[in-house]
Amino acid sequence: MTLTDAQQLIAQGEGHQIEFKLKAKHPDKIIREIVAFSNSKGGHLFIGVDDDGNIVGLKDAEEAHYVMEKAMQELCRPQIKYEYQIIPIDGKRAIVHYQFESGKKKPYFAFLKPFHKRGRSFVRLEDRSIQASRELRQILKFSLKDTMTPFEYGENEKILLNYLGNHEEITVNTFCTVGNIDKQLASQTLIKLTVNNVLKVIPDEKEDRFIFVA
């Protein structure tokens, strides 16, 4: 990628597939963005660019990459594949560009410390990275399989689809109320219908929303 190519991408601003970081000072926080890209549609991360898209650059881009490389190795599970380039902007400064694909081993998790046994999974929502719900983590996992998950079209499914026939969306908690069922059953039903392409999940910081597949 040339500097001109980078400038064109940066000019689009932060969004679903573009993220800026001024420095690699807090890699544990940047890891969330990387995990979110890998759990979503991939994306571009620029180190040395501020939130407004100003290309400030880094005095030691190699050191910034070393910090990020170490963090990705220690704090991301499964390991995330990426490509990177150090792009000079003048004789003294450069930016680091990372490109991440949509991962093939979803869901990916970010860990605060290398020795931690439990991490948190993130997905991309517009220009932010939000924590993935239990339902979304399961959907990400099943989305990698070629075959659909069999399910029976029973009373709960009928109640759910009838509700969506009259409303634009439904959440796990709403389904619990409408179907008079517990949260686990509501969750499982929504997951099954989503991985079978009957429903689509829309991630949300408060509560995921489920809609009919258009």
C-alpha cells in the first residue's frame, strides 16, 4: 500500500472496517478492535493517525509494530492472521497499516493478560467495537459450518415468527415474555433460526435484535 492509497482510505474516516490509533501505547485496548474486525468483515487499522483522520505519524514505527505484534500473539485467541506495512510519510515519521480478514476460526477473544483463561469477544458496530453477546458468539461459531443446524418447527417457533410478522424485531427478553419461556430456550431458538438463515442478528450494546432475513 502506498501513502496515497493509505490517504484515500483514511479520508473515509473511521467506520465499520476502518480504525485509527494515534499510538500503540495501550495495545490491550487496541486488541479489542482487532478481535472485532476478525469476528466481523475484516478491516484496516492505522497506527499513527488521530481520531479526526490527521496523519501524525510515529517516530519509531518499528517499535510500535513490535508492541502490537507481541500483544496480538499473547492476547488474541485463536491467533489472528494479518498483513502489515510501515508506510513512510516523510524522512522522520511513518504510519503502520494492518489489514485483517474476516476470521475463519470465530469467535475470537481478547484477553487482558496472557495468563487469563477467560477473554471477551467483540464485534464491529459502525465505528465502534462492542462486546459480543452469548447468542452472537454461538452464531459466529456456527456461521463457519457448511451445513445448517436441524431444528423442529414447534410452538415456540410459531409464536416467534407470528410476532415478527407484526413487529420489525425481537430480542431474547421480549421473546421470553411473548412466548412465556425461559431465557435459555428463547436464546437457543433465536440462535437456531439465525444460523439457518431464517433470522438475522443485529448486534447492539444493550441487547441484540433479531429480524427476518430480507
